[in-house]
Amino acid sequence: MNVTELLRLAMSRLRTQRLRAALTMLGVIIGVASVVALVGVGQGTTSNITSQLASLGTNLLTINPTEGGSDGSTSLSVDDAVAIGDLSGVAAVAPEVSTSLTVTAGEETTETTIVGTTAAYPTVRAYSVWQGSSLTDVSVDRALRVAVLGKSTADNLKLDESDIGSQISIGGIGFTVVGILQPKGGSGFQDPDDQVLVPVGTVQKYFLGGDSVRSIGVSVASGADMDTTKAEITALLRQRHDLASADEDDFAIFDQTQLLAAASSISGTLTLLLGGIASISLVVGGIGIMNIMLVSVRERTREIGIRKAIGARAGDILAQFLVEALTLSLLGGLLGVAVGLGVSALIARFAGWAFAFNPTTILAAVLSSLLVGVVFGVWPARQAARLDPISALRYE
């Protein structure tokens, strides 16, 4: 028999036992849907983490102190940032200090992060101004009481473009709103839009005291020069901090590229793990197919005997039952892909990340369902092919 005839017989058989076929396919549907949905969640998580890290800045290096004094002071200072800015491979530098304070505008109040920094902060951290202006060199040099609001903070205070130039209170001290940043997107503890930028000297003068900074952000001019620039910064800071050759660095430089690679590796491993766990349900679905096919062979013993008596070869019987198993698994796989994509899209919508659709994953899921049909359909098909026609005709 040709393939077309085998498919026609398989579909005819499935139509006569719709409920059994549907229940048999259900295991495959659940298995494939689980694989597609969980792999999609893993890929969406990877994409979300990568985009968040990339949004931190272009060719970003972050310098943090490795130890601090009992009074909260650190080994890094604004002067260190100025010196780093003079290096040839550096495009921009922004020292940062931060604290959490209450911000009030009229009757609205919110608790947010106050970041003391310089005019280069938007360049280093890849922000842009939505309304008004950013910090300027003049406002930073004079430690003026001006503030640039993140979009979430502005929304919490019910401020918009018409409120540029208005007064707000930060920690009980008056500040003038000079700008609102373009939103990056985010939520919860990691919301990059929930902050207020003020001159670094202003934060040190009114809120923290001292002249040290929490970190220094560095935007490297070219990604190819990241390692060279890191080495130059290390040598410069060791010299400025009077560290002997035997002394350990009192600072650490974090490379954005390394963070991206580490995050991608972890997310990739998580995706494989989720896919492997979901594959177990696919195996269970295959066992269901084998069970139903064995029952079908027993029920159709006389039919097999009649077919062999009128000339059907063992290979024809084997092909007939194997095609039936493959048809069940393929239909279940296709339905499972559709269900899995729907679940993955729904999770992505509620989680707030982009829906990740990978054609390779879909192809792998369909091929996996076919493999299940072959693996778990061969034994029942061989059982049917090996039946003795005389014994089969006598079977009641």
C-alpha cells in the first residue's frame, strides 16, 4: 500500500473512534505544549534580562569600592572620576552616590532613590530626557538644588511636562524640577525609572556628607577597547590610591559584557532544564499511545487475520499501525504547539516581557512528537504484523 492509502486508513480509523483518539492525543498535546511553553518562558526571560542589562549603558564599566569605612566613606571620589575621564579610551564618566528619601510634590508623596551624579549620567547609563533638561555642568559645579525625575517617580507625584520649573521637597529640602527622563520600562525593586537625579555635591552636602562616591560609571568609546581601558583605569586608580605592588585593589571593575555573558549562560541552562522537565510529560504521552495501540491490535485481531488471508504482507500491517501511531502523535504535536504558544504568549503578557517565538523550538517539538510516535508505535505495529493469520481468524 502507498502512503496516501495508509493515511486514509489511519484517518478513517481515528474518525470512527474520536473519543479514544482525542484522549490518546491529550498526553502528547500536554507534553508538547509544556515543552513549547516552558522553553518560551526561558527564552523570554533571557531576552528580558539581556535587554535590561543592555539598557544600563553602552560599553559600560562600573567601578565599585571593595571596602568602606565605618562612617560609610569609600575609596572612590569625584576626583577619581575626573581623572578617569581624561583617559583616551573613555567617552563619558559619571560618579554616583545614592540614598533613599521621601519626595513630596504638593499633596503627593513617594519614597524613591536619590542619585547624586553629574551631567554625564544620561550618556553613561543610556537615558534620554523626555521633558525639560538634564543636569548641567554649571548645576553640578555649583551644587544647585535642581532635580531630574525618572518617569515612574514623576507619575507617582502626578507631575508632567507642565510642572517643569515647579518646586518639590526632597528629604524636607526644596528642589526645582528641571526635567523628566524618558522611561526605560521596569517595575518593582529594579524599576530604572523610579529615581531622582540631583548634583552629586548637593547630595553630599545636604544628605550624606563626605566626598566619597558609591560607584563610578564609565562609558568606553569603543567596545573593542574594553579590556585596554579596564587595565588603564586599574593602573590609574592604584596610583591615585597609593597602593603598593603587593596590595590588593580597593576597588572592583565590572564589565557589562561579562554580566551579559553570565546572564545568558544561566538563562540558557534554565531553558534547557525547563525543556527537559517538560519532556517527561511527552514520554508519558508516548506511553499512552503505545497502550492504546496494543489495545487496538487486540481488538482488531480478526481484521488483521482477514487482511493477511487475502494477501496483505506483514510489512503492510506494520506500516498501517505505525502510520496510525504517527498520525496520532503528529496531530497531538501540532495541537500542542498551538496550545504552548498561546500559554507562552499569555505568560509573557502578564510578566511584562516580549513574546519569544523561536521556529527552531517549534520544529523540534513537532519532530519530538513524531519520534514519540515511532518509538512507542513500533512495538504494537510489530505485534500486529507477527500475528498468525489462521490463529487471528479463530480469535473471538
